Amino acid sequence: RELTIDLGDRSYPIYIGEGLLDQIASYFDKHGLSKKSPLFIVSDSNVAPRFLPKVQQKLEEGGYRVVTAVVPSGESSKSLAQFEQLITEALQAGLDRNSAVIALGGGVVGDLAGYVAAAYMRGIRFIQIPTTILAHDSSVGGKVAVNHPLAKNIIGAFHQPEMVFYDLATLQTLPEREVKSGLAEVVKHGLIWDTEFVDWIDAHADKLLALDAEALGYALYKGCSVKAAVVSQDERENDLRAILNLGHTIGHALEAVANYNELQHGEAISIGMVGSAILGVELGAPQEVYEVTKRVLQRCGLPVRLPEHLDTDEIMEAMMHDKKFKEGHMVYIIPTAIGKVEINKAMSAERVRAVVEQLK
Ligand code: NAD
Ligand code: ZN
């Protein structure tokens, strides 16, 4: 499958298919990547042993010069220290203005390598090869960043990839928990934009969990399409792009209170999306918004209730630190129907607190 992200002045393709990595060199040829300047492939310690040798071999057979860097797996690699290390390696390898940085991995590698591509010589070419389901979200849209000890994703840039290259075969080795966590963002894309897609996920959740390539290909295609549609209308998050934060205000607070180790991102936003559905129904959406949201998430193996030991005061405190909170009111993405949301700029903290209590 092929999909185009159209940003008006620029556009780029998302390729999704099984076994695509075998033909990677011909895709690079089509995009006119340089065979003189080195390509810089960044991967992590879980992904590199599985897929890096193949990617490197196929590119070298196609006449490309390849340099590789492998960072430790996990969120802690999204750091300024790791960024600097990669810049050092890029310099030592002689990357120049015609080089490209290639992210081979999940959202961590995508965000980190993307920031290297955005900063090196004020920006060089960038290609995403996502290997997680969650990365259908992070690889599309151009947000790249590393973390600061005081805040996530706070040092970053907008730097669009020139292609996203999704080989479904790479997803077969994903741990089950990562599969479920990634599906939470797929469900989110349905809930904010596309009723029929939500019904489809409802009916095909078993196939998705079993990593059926046909089903996965369709789900990622639809998920990327929604993200593309939203981003192409609002690249810099002035307004519409905020709807991509459905479930994320509560979700981020839960991740923080659970010390970023007990709950996966997808698990946290799953609970957050159920909270948003409750708020939606309270504000007049049909009851089915709550029922369908909860059912689809459960079918994808995701949690829909809060772990009981998490403290409501701490969760509210964490939410106050969220950048979406202003003067006693929160900007909240609220479902009005399945596949439809609105941006509510005056959500009261008390109302949210009551919902957090209900989620227990
Ligand atoms: P991740 O990159 O850490 O991958 C999850 C785990 O799976 C890691 O341990 C990784 O090594 C492993 N893994 C990856 N691919 C594998 C494969 N094919 N087989 C086996 N193991 C594999 O995490 P993620 O969930 O992909 O992404 C999370 C990151 O994405 C966060 O840092 C988040 O901030 C970022 N993000 C960014 C955006 C954006 O718009 N830029 C959007 C959403 C999330
Ligand atoms: Zn998310």
C-alpha cells in the first residue's frame, strides 16, 4: 500500500507492505538518494541484531555507502548525551549535506535519529523505517525530539521524513505488550476521525493481536491516513492537530505517576481515552461512545481501568504540570460521537477529578 502525505509545499510517501526491506535499494534509487555521500542508519540494541544486517546488505548491494550506529533500547536513549554521541559518529563518518539519516526502529529511534537529521548541518535528509506498531504514529508528522531530565520531548524540531518505509515483516518479532500498546494509537486514530474504522477494529482485533499481515497492513494504512489528514491540515499544532492528543492528558499523568515503568504509553492512553469517553457522555454524547470505546480497547487487550494504588491527588498534580493546563481549566479532547471529537478549552479540573475517581 502507498499513501501520500501532502503538506502543500512538500509531500512524502508512506510505503506499507510485507517484505519491503528486500527492495529497499530500488526505493532509495527512486528517491534519488546519494551513492557518494554516506547513509547513516541509526537503530537500537533490540532491533539492530534482527534487521540491521539485512538493510545494510541490501543497500550496499545497491551501491550505497552505509554507516551504522546502535543505541541502547529504551526511552533513556532519547537524551542530549545520546544525540551528541550520534553527531560525533556522523562527523567521524564524514556525513555531508547530501547524506541521509535513516531511523530503523520504534518511536525512540525515530525521534532521536530525526532530531539528529534536523540539527546536523542545519538539517539533512531523513527516512523512517518504523518497526513498531506505535511508530505508525511517531514516524508520520515530522515531530522529532529528545528528552530533558525535567521534561519529555522538550528539545526538538519539526523535520519531515522524505519517506516512511513500513515493512510488516519486521513487526512479527514485537513483544506482545508492545503490540497492544501500539494498537492503542491505532484505536485513537479511529476514535478521532473514522467511525467505520472503529467498527473494523472491533471486528478484527483478534487478527491484529495475532499479527495477521493483511489486517495489520490495513490498520496501519488507516492509522497513518488519519494522522496524515490531520497533520496536512495543521502541521505546527496551531489547532486541529491537538485532536491527536485524545486520551493523552490523563494518559501522560498516569505514566508520570506510575514512574514511567509500570504503564506502557499505549496502556496509559487507553485508560485516558475511556476517561475522555466518560467526559464526552457527561457533556451530551450518546452512551455508546463510552461503551464502544471501552469494548474496542478491551478487545485489543488494553486496560480500561486505573491501577488502584495510583493516587488521585498525584494524578491531578501531574496533570497540572501538563502544558495543556491553563488557569484552572484544561484543554481537553472530547468525543461527541464515535469517530468525532471536539476541542474543549474550558474543562474544569473538578470534573476531570471525578472521572479519574470513576476510572478506579
Ligand atoms: P520504542 O522505540 O522504545 O520500541 C519499543 C520496544 O520494542 C523497544 O524495546 C524496542 O527495542 C523494541 N522493538 C522495536 N521494534 C522491534 C521489533 N520489530 N521486534 C522486537 N522488538 C522491537 O518505543 P515505541 O513504542 O515504538 O515509541 C515510543 C516513543 O515514540 C516515545 O519516545 C514517544 O515519545 C515517541 N512518540 C513520538 C511521536 C511523534 O510524533 N514524534 C508520537 C508518538 C510517540
Ligand atoms: Zn501517544
